[in-house]
Amino acid sequence: MGVFTSGNFSMFGTSTRTIQGAIVQGGGNASSDTTFTQLISHSTPSKFHPSYAGTITNLSQVNSALQYRGYPYSGSGSATMYNYYIAAAILKSATSGSYFTSPGYDMSKLLKSTEQSLDNLGGDLLIDPVTNLGYAGLSPNDIVSNDGYLYAISTTLDLNTLSSSYNSRFVTISSTGYVIDIGNITSNNGVILL
């Protein structure tokens, strides 16, 4: 079995559907652990599912309970990764004055995901290939009702936000690298979620 790949799951417990139980199932000595830090220390890098955790080669790369989805992974190889490029973070209240005024912003920061479709990135992990960790975003949980940072995103390197090829897509990214929302930036400082 293992940790659920969708929906809610618990951190502690003897069930193999909890993080603690899955670590024990995978051969780790976590049965008396009481903190997330202890669970991490008893985990095995190769047992993290690459579709949910990225490629874990060192336990210092684990910073979120969500990376345990699918643990203990017994597959071989690593997941196919797809390239996405983001521009510098801009406050939602400043988007029409920044992303869409000259000279625009280039989407040049490379991030990787196991999700092939940009429009389906919601909830997926964006990995910074420099650190092999989730990209530390600055976005709030509710960009529609709150001001906060969003990121213009594309599958094309160095696409400028003023280019006719740019489709006004944005993502909001949590501090652990998960895509909170994806949508379109509107000309009146608004956002429309997909």
C-alpha cells in the first residue's frame, strides 16, 4: 500500500497509509517517532515517488508532508520532467502596470514538474533544478480575494509578457513549491482562475 496519492492522509499511526506506517513498511525505523523531523530522518531517498516529491537524492530535500504521497515507492527510474518558465513575482495589484507595460518581463526562471500540461499544474510541485527542491514561492492561499504575488508562466524560455504569444497565464506558488492556483491575468488587475 503506502501513503495516499490524493486526498487527505495522516502523518502518524501504524496504518501503511500514514507517513509513519509507510516508512516502517519501507524498512525505516520510525515506529516511535513523534515529530516530522524524526520521520524524515528515518526515510529512504529512493522510496519517495518522483511524481509527488521530485527526484530525492538526499533527505535535506524533503520539506513537505505532501512529498510522501506514494511512499514507499518501489518503481525504477525517475519520472518524466517538463520545463516551465516563470517571470519575476509581481503583486496582483500591480500586474497591469508591470507585466503589461514596456519592456514587459521575460519568463526565464526554469522550473520543472511531472505535469505535462500547463493548464493542469494546480496542486503540482514545481521543482527548482538548481536545488532539486520545491521552488519557494511568495503567493497567498487565495489570490482571487487577496492581493499577493503571482508569476507569469510559459513553456517557452524567455517569452516576454508583452509578446503576442503569451496567453496571460499565471500561477501562484506556495513557500514549499506547490502550485496553489493557475489562471489568467486580466487587464484591470484581476485574475480569473482556470
